[in-house]
Amino acid sequence: MDFFWDTYETDPIIAEVEAQFARTDRLIPNFKTMHPLGELLPQECVLMIAHDFVSVLFQTIAREWAPYIAMALERSVKARGNGITNPGQVIDIHFGDFMADTFGTIQKIYDYFGMEFAAEAETRMRQFLAENPEDKHGKHTYRFSETGLDLDEERNRVRHYQEYFGVQSEGIS
């Protein structure tokens, strides 16, 4: 049985993705400063880039996506609350914990699922992080004030999620 990690680097889809990202880079050269794109990189912005680039203005993106993100967060709470999601198949990790102790958190995830955190896996992860520092494509910082959104309104939209998962509100600039 092949697992995704057995064919990850040789999957033929990688070439297709590489070509798509090359087109994206030609259309929006500075996009990588906000979101590194690469055929072998995980992409957290798939929904935003999957269809088209209607607008690359930060306020427009924020205004368009805030309701969808809030809806997805609420659905995750409902899925957990009504038993759709098997608790044994999900582990909750706070981003701050992950950033404070990345490999301790990864070990916790492997332990939770009864998997061995092999030395080779950790070595490859550390190598990837060393080769891809946070500012590799330029430094970019987000400021909530640049979104044009109302802070109280947005916090109210996600309050249930924050309470359910114990997520603290961050300081805002």
C-alpha cells in the first residue's frame, strides 16, 4: 500500500502545480511575499487562489472571506458538538503552542495518534524549516487595521469558536 509520503516528491501532479504557480507568479509577482507558493509546499490559501484573482486588494479579500472563515469555524464547532467528528480522529492544537514548541507539539500529535515520530521525519522537517525561513520571500506582516473590518463584529462572529476551543483573542494593531 502506498502512502502519500511514499510518492510525495514524484507525484505527477507536482509538475502541474508548478506550472500553475509559475502563471500566478507572472500575474501577481509580489504575492509570494505574503504567501509562499511552491509545488512542494503546503498551501493554506487554496480556496483563495483556486478559482481566480478577482481582486488582490487586502481589504477586498478580507471583506469577502471573513464571513466564510467564520462560517467554517462555526461548522467545526458543530461537527465536534454533534458527534460528526470522531474525537479520536482529531487533536486540537493552538497555534501559539505550536510556534512556542514546534517539535514538542508535533511529538504530541504523533503520540495522540499512536504513531512513531521517526528521526528521519523530524530531520526532514527541520531541514525544510531551515531551507524555508519565515522571511524567505520577503517580510510581510498583517495588521487588522488594514482589513477595513470592524474588530468587535469579527470577534463576535467567532466568539463561539473561541469559547469552545479555548482560543484567546490576540492583541490587535
